[in-house]
Amino acid sequence: MHRNKSLALAASAVAGSLVLAACGSGGPSSGGGKISDDKVVLGLLNDQSGVYKDLSGPNSKVAIQMAVDDYKAKYGDKAVAKNIEIITADHQNKPDIANTKAQEMYDRQKADIILDVPTSSAALAVATQAKAKKKLFIDIGAGTTALTGAQCNKYTFHWAYDTGMLAAGTGGALVADGGKNWSIVYPDYAFGQDMTKSFSAAVEKAGGTVQQKIATPFPNDNFATFITKAGSTNPDVVGIMAAGGDLINFVKQYNQAGMADKARLAVGLMFITDIHSLGVEAFKNTVFTDAWYWNFDDQNRAWADKFKEKTNTRPSFAHAGNYSAAFNYLEAVQAAGTDDADAVVKQLEGKKINDVFLRNGEVRAADHNVTHDVYQVKVKSKDQVKEEWDYEEVLKTVPASEAYAPPSPDCKM
Amino acid sequence: MIFGVLGVVNFSHGACYMLGAMIAAILLRDTGMTFWVALVVVPLVMFLIGVLMERLLVQWLLKLDPLYNFLLTFGLTLFTVDLVKRQYGVSSLAYPVPAGLGGRVSLGSVELSVYQIFAAAFSVLVCVVVWLVLTKTRVGMIVRASTEDAERSRALGINVARWVTPVFGFGIALAGLAGVLAAPTRSVNADMGSFFVIILFAIVVIGGLGSILGAVVAGFLVGLVEAYGQGYVGQFSQVLIFVLMALVILFRPAGLFGREEAA
């Protein structure tokens, strides 16, 4: 642990001196030129080695490369961005490292945009950098509504999902389906608290009641007593707001405690990689909201096939989100005729998009939240699964207007 | 036990626990090996790994300050965890509850899963077997004598050094066994041991360094504290374990069953 800290210190010291060096050389030269430094640099900043590696990680670079290829194929010689470079960095889900890496990418590596950044606290750190450097940031992997709320800014966009949308999709819909009484179990840190707040609001708005909100330590591997407690009020639905390894711990123990037959399990945030690792059996009857599903229709499937050729795996919604964000960024550069950040932001704001990831998508000008149709899904039973990764049954498409709350009054651009 | 006999604080126990579970899951996936076979095979594999660790690395540092082996095993942990991540990624591997243990039984007001009961009974069985081996057999006597006072055992003509390797391997095998037992109820991934080792450390300190009975009693104590903690103070349940540890250190610096000189 000490080693990590001293490494981080060393890294920030280096980055700090780089910032000074960049200032000395006159700062960014985006002014009147068409393409700064004669190339467009896309920076992918995400978890390349830790818990979120599989659901986004290195394969998101493949997705972004697909966007670059599609852009070049579409415009050929007419492309405004002729040289496009993709750079990546590992933020290890730590806000301090994300902060340093973002500075390094914007200043030293001349990134025109940073993409992805899972982990809410890390995403907020990068948003602050984007604002200070006046360069673009499109977040895909993080869930916090603060990115388009109190901490929104002109250069930050939130592309794929947020906790509010997950709650509206899952919470509201399950109450309508008869799940009136809820117990919510959540890890006691920023993400868990944010999710619990969003879910409680969604459940109550739909006419349900949240009987218990049970806080657990994070991380945690033994949920036995929490599960007993959650079941003690005989709820219709148990909502679990944990992610990654903790989610899997919880689900295994939930099933062993026999709760699966007594209450429906609603998972706050689930990635298809979670189902893949535990198998569909473990998630019997589980309901959640997905921002995108690879096997939803022919368009998604075609894209997923291309992705599989390159990675030998199926894409999560984060992979498709990175593709869509990178492609639409390049489209905006094309339309603006420059990679100047202010001009690109102007192109993106208010844009209505339909692509492989976004259906009825809109880049809201008021808060830069990218709203789109999302999907309420159920995990398939074992005999319904026809091939590997064929895990989700789409119950209902939740229209963008229902899934996303109106722009927050806290957001002042 | 490893500490008692060797004076080595083995910080790689978490990694060995993880390896045990990972090996079981990989064997299940690639060869279809059942839980029952894994329960035998995995500890054997882990024993070999333990022997290799001791022969290749640990033994060279035995003469130095125990801190060196502490650092070595800590380094091995980081190394192993990253190696597993590189090879198998960070997502958990699937490990279902073994056939025949999936049901539940009702005991009055509480309902327990058969697997939980099995795991508890099996742990007790392993404890009893280890205890019997240590107290009733000649090997056990030698190991205990070496734990008590290595110098004097040596003076009595016992080749303490000869027992170092198997004891180390046995300790690692037990960690691997714990990993197999945990696989059906925990997420099986490279990071699963990092949390385990912290709790383990608390158990060892509470029980008394080098005391086997102490470790068993402290293990159950910590389990109870955590369970009641979850029931009454939720998110602070883990903190309670360390409060308990701090209290024990405050009043009995050597742990509940430790001897002063061991501390």
C-alpha cells in the first residue's frame, strides 16, 4: 500500500512539473488553426487492471478504434481529422491518479478529448480538469448524476447512463409489476448512497415503499446477517446496490439463504460481464436496467459481431458507449471543421442522435446529459440461453423521457 | 503454526486461499473436476506450491530478521495476484454449489443451507484432525516441541530443520483448502484474498501469535462479532473486529492464548 502511495506521489510530482513546462511553452495552440498539432488525439482513461477492467478496460480501445475506422471510411479524403491517435492510461479507479493522468493527457500528450473514466469520484476529478483546460471530456463508465448536476461544466458530457436512469428503469418498473415493498442493501460509500437515494425516490414515486435501507461495509465478503435482515420484513423485492466482486458475493449468498424464492432480486447496476462470470442460474429472475444490449436487434448484433472478431468476446454497454461517443465526437469535429473545443461543443449541444448505441438520443444542451432509450431486462433462464453471452431478455424499452429526469437546477454551465 | 515453528509471518496466506479457490474453479471449468475431488486435489497442489516456496525462497531468509520473510511473502502476494489477473482477468469465475448440497434445512426458527452446515462441519473436522495429529502423534509432538522451544528440541536430538518444509507446505495446503470451501459462497477472483488476509491477521493477533488453540477460538469469536455487528450496527461490522483486536492487545498484549515471549 505504501508503495502505491509513493508511486502516486512520484507520478503527481512528475505531472506537476509537466504542467509547468506546458504553461511555459505557451499553452494549447488551438486558436485559429483547424486541427491542433495536425492530429486529433483521443484519450481513453479507465481501469485497465482492476475490478472494472473486463466491463470496459482495454477492449474499449478496440471500440474506439472501430469508431475511428468508421469515421475514416465514411469521409475518406474529405475527413477533417486526417491523423487520429488513440492513447490510453490506467486510472486504477483512484481519483488522485485520474486527476494526474488527465492533466498528463491534456497537456503533454495533447489529448483533445478524454473518454470513459468509470468510478464516480475519478470521473468528477477529470471533469474538473476538463473545465480548467477547456478540453472535452465524455464520460461513459461512471454513474454519478453530479456530472450533469452540481458539478456540470461546458466541456463535460455524460454519455451512457446514470444512477437516476437505473433507478427509474428498475425501481419504477418493478413497483408497477407488483413489487410494492422493498428492502435495499447498499455498500456505504458514495456510489451506494447515491444509488439508494435514486432508487428510494423512484420506488416511492411509483407508489411503493422502502421498508429498510441496510448499509454494509465496502468491500465486504460476508453478507449473511444483512440478507437475513433484508428478508425479515418479507419484502416483495430486495434491491442490491453493490457492484463487481461484492455483488457476486451477495448474489451467491442470497441464493444459498433461499431468498431467491421469497423475494425478487433487483440489481442496481449490472454489467453483462457479471452475468457471464456467475452464470445465468445464479441470477434467476433478476431484473435490472441496461443502457444497451448487444443482442437486442440486428443493428446491435452486427456491431457486436465486428467487435467479437477483434476481441473474441461480446461487448458490454460501456464498449458500445465508447464507440458511440468517439464516433459522434469525430462527427462533430467534421461538422465544425476544427478540433477547437468550443466549436465542437457547439456542434454537440442539442444534437439528436440515432446510432448503434443511442436510440432517440439527444445531447441535452442544458446539462450535457445524453439521454436515450434504455432497456428493462430480465436475466434469461438456462434453457433460454442459445449461445454464449445470450443472457438478457428485454422486457420493455423505457423511453428516454421516462428514463431520465429533467435537467437539474443545480447545473449552471 | 507456520509462525510458531518457523518464526515466519506468512502474509501470502490470502493469496494461497485465492489460489486454492481459483485452481478449483479452473479445474471445474476445464476438466469438469467436481468439488469433492477438488477438496483433495487442491490441497495437494497447494502443498507442493508451499514446499517450493519454502525451498526456493523462504528458507534463505530464515536466519535474518522475521521482517524479511514478512516482506517476501507480501511481495509474493502482490506477484501472485497480478499474475492471476493477467492470466484470468478480474471478473469472477463461476463456481456453483456442489450437487447434493444445494438444499436447505429448517432448524426451528432459522433456515440454513445444507452447504453452510457442511462447510461448518467440515471446518470443525479439519480442526479436530489437526489437533489430533498435533497432540496424539509423534510428528505432532515434534512439531509442538519445535514450536515451544526450537533450541531445546534441537538439543534433544530432534532435527527441527527437517520438519520446516512439510509444516510450511501443510500450512499453505490448509489455506488452499479454505479457498476451495469458500468458492461456492464467495466470488472467485484474484482479489478475493486481500480482504481475507486482514481478517486472518486480526484472528491470529487476537488468538495469540503462534497459538493454534488461540487461532481457533479467535476465529469463532471474530465470526460471532461480525455476525452480531451486521445485525446491529451494519456498516461498522468490520470495524468491530478491529476494536476487539485493539482491546485484546490492550489487556493481553500476547493475545488470548499467546505467551509473553511469543509476542
